[in-house]
Amino acid sequence: MSKVRIAAIVEGHGEIESVPLLLRRIAAEVDPALVVEVVGPIRIPADRLRKAGEMERAVEFAARRLGEGGGIFVLLDCDWEGSCPKTDAPALLARARTARSDLPVALVLAYKEFEAWFIAACESLRGKRGLANDMAPEPKPEEIRGAKEWLSRQMPPNMRYSESLDQVALTAVFDMQAAKRASSFDKCYREVVSLLSQLQTRIN
């Protein structure tokens, strides 16, 4: 059994609990014997991190909390005007890595929201947290503007999706292979696997 440490930087309140769970679920698929300790997460809005010097400052703060060894994982919603994960993620990642080139750093932009990944895997969430038993998959889940509202529409009239209550519960059970229909989750999965591999190499 081996153990790795990851300091996480996230944007939303829901991700504070959801991201550590997601990291551990992916790690369990890659290596069931691997223990992942998540430091934080540290919550900072994306619009702040995009400002000059703020990503660098956040990564340095996360690294200090991490201490010796470990890596850094950044997850943000890519939903600002004119945003595109393919162009914005490399620029933000370069800034993050420049801040602490001594540590493995991974950065993922969920397009447009973390919840789009639930829509991509909605068949695995039927009947969960009040969601309808007949939810039909969307052909292009990441093009839905308002993924949280979409999930609310799949619930009874007296219920609505709550990021703080439902996100972590759905993160625990959504089908990650099905969620790869969303290209940003496929990217997320691969980035986490790569980060874990780098961290394991360092401790072996």
C-alpha cells in the first residue's frame, strides 16, 4: 500500500467535498491499494484566479499547505464569456507550473460546469437524489447552459438540485466511464491518472 498527497484548488462550495471523493474514486480504479490524502481543498473563484498573479499566488499557498512532496490539482468551471478549455487550460496550467516547477501540477477546466459530467452519465443516476427514473441522455451534455437547472428539471416540482447537498452524493455514484462522453471529464480522468502516476514514481 502506498500513499500520495494532493493539494486541491477548486471554485465552488460543492467541490470542497466532491473533488477529494472524485480523486479517490479515480485512484481506486487505477490502483486499489493507493491511498490519496487530499489537502484542502482551497476554494478560490475562477475569475480571481484568471487575474495576473492570482493563480501563482494560489498554487504557492497550496504548496505551502502541502509541505514536502505531493502534487497540486486545480479544477475550475470553464463558463466565462469566450472561454474554451482547449485554449484556456494550457495557459492557466503554464502559470500554475511556473509558480511551483518542483511539484507535479494538473489543471482541468470542466466545460461548462462540473454538473455537465452528471448529465453525461445521467443513466447511472436515475432515481438518485430525487432524479427521475427515466432520464434520457443528452447528445451533447457539455453544450447545455445551466447544468444545475437541467438536473433540477429532472426532479419533482417541490425539489431542486443543490450543489452543497447533491453534488458530493452524485459524485459518489455516477458512472465515470459513461461520463467520459463529456470531453472535459475524459480529460479530467486522464489528468488525474497522470498526476497519480507521477506522484507514485516519486515515492517509489
